[in-house]
Amino acid sequence: YFIQSNLSMCAKNFLIGGATGNIGRYLMKKLINDGHHVSIVSTKPVWPNNLLSEMIYNDCIGYKRPELIAWKTIEKEGLPLETDVVINLAGKTIGNPGPWLPSLKDKITNSRVKTTKILADGIAKSQNPPKIFISASAVGIYECNPAVKFHETDVPVNKGKENFFTTLCQKWEEAAHIPKAAEDSNHDTRIIHPRFGVVLAHNTPPMKLLLLSALAGGSAVLGSGMQPFPWIHIEDVVSILLTMIENENLSGPVNVVAPQIVNNKEFSEALSDACFIKPVIPGLPASAVQLMYGKERADNILLDSPQVVPNKLLEMNFDFKFTDIHSAMAALVESRCESSLVFRKILDYHKSQFKGKS
């Protein structure tokens, strides 16, 4: 799925939390394919049933499954010896519909903040600390202000504009700080916070549902559709993470979004165009989105979002593969076709109908 990286990275030992999630699985496969050793941290003592077949091929070593380590083991025993890079992508999914309960908010917070703190403490206690700690964050740290296009150096949120998600992301980033006692020693771990936008990948449950809906003539517009949609293709996400590892000048927050700023309606149009179909079923009104997700969640991440610029990546001339939403969605639809013969046949039908009308 991924093009070969241009990075001449020596083989490294990686420890990844949240490796079985959307970003983690793509990154893990890329690292192993490039010859790195990967250990993943999980709440499960054994491989989850849906990942038992997760074997990754490397030309030199054949098929290999990453080593599995429990979070409790890291908490008690610290990091594995000779760990070069620690990456935390762990976090309970935010975007599933359902009641927006205090218990769910606690799980969303703890799955991010506590896991990050466990790894930060492990780095602090290590006699040979890793050189790099990549600790995920999100563009939700920024307030929804239509007058501002946020760079990494901007104040994320003004006083009085905080919400659950801005506060969550601030706690998430703060948890990655190495304890003071360690900073006074020889620990020189470089900490990076990739602030992810909406990551577009063809095989995630939400995207599969969106693609099926689009083929059935459904629109992906939520509410007015005018709210910003900060996005990034999964292939660029992995390339950016590899760049973070190799480029010693990258540290602190890094906005991981595409350079093109689009709104929700433009995303929906790109999705429909990639499926060669014109929507005949309207999108969801704001009231329906609020009912499905809860008002606080709907209003702050679905019906509104910040405008975000990947300033640090642009300044270093990072080579985005997907700079516009239409090419990203076209590639994503093609990837889905490669993994689903049924989807391919339905898309071919729509394509033939589209050509017949044009």
C-alpha cells in the first residue's frame, strides 16, 4: 500500500502503544517491512482474535508478528532494553455514535492520558532512554474560531473558549513531559506531538460506511456543511511519522493535516466524485447529529472544527503525496476496490453510468 520511503533509517527498536488502531497498524507494517524490530503495548495479554493473523512480511526475515507487551509490564518493569523510539497512539475511539456519557468521557481521557504517562515514566526511569518519544495529540486542541488558521505556535484556545476536547488534548500533551528528576540527568529524549486531523484510510469502519453510503447515493454533509474539515491521508501520516524520527529539528507540536483547507461539504463532494455518483439522499441535519452523538461532542468535533495549517511541515518542504481532497479520495476509493471485489463491481457500474451520461 505504501511507496518505499526515501529515508535511509538504520534498523531501530520501536515500542508502540496503540499499534492495533488505524494509524498504528499501517505504521507497524511499514516499520517491520523496512527491517525494524517492533514491540507493541496492549491491554490484552494475548493477541486479539481479530489480529491473530496479523503477520507482516519482510524480504529478509519472512513473516513476523510483533512482540506483545502488557501495559502493566511497562508500568512495573519499565521499557524494554535498547528501545530507540517510543510511539504512543493509544486512545479509545471518539467518533462512534451513542450516548455521550461521563463514563465514556472518562474512558476516552484515561486511554490517552494514563498510557502516555506510563510511557513517559518508563523513559524517565530508563538507564538508556530512547532518543525519540512521539506522543499523539489532535487538532481538537484548537478552538473552533473561523477567524484563525492555526499554526503550531499559536495559542490553541483562548480563556473561556475551552471545551472537553481542547482540555483533553492539553492533558494528553502534558502527560508526555518527562518528570523533572529525569530532565536533570542525561535524558535527552526528543518529544514530538503530532496533532492529527481526520485520518483518511480505506479500511476503517467509518470510511467503509461512508463509501457504501456514497455508492447508495448518500451525502456525507453534516449540518450546514460549512464547518472546516482538517484532513490527512494515511499514506502521508506514515511518511510524516518517519520524518519525525529522522529529522532532529522536529520537536513539540506538529500539525499533521494536509495543506489544503476544505469544509465538510467539499469533502462530501470529493467522496461522491470519487464514487462517480451524484448524491440523492441528503446529509444529516444538525439536530440529528446532536441526537446521535450528544450535543457537546457533535458541536465541537462534527458540526464545527478548527482551521489548521501544517506550518512546520511546510517550512521544511515536506513532500505531501496528497495535497488536495479529490486526489486523496480517488486514491482511497481505489484502495477499497483492491480489497473488495463487490465494491469494485458496484463502482464499475457507477463509472459506466457516469460515462454514458457525460
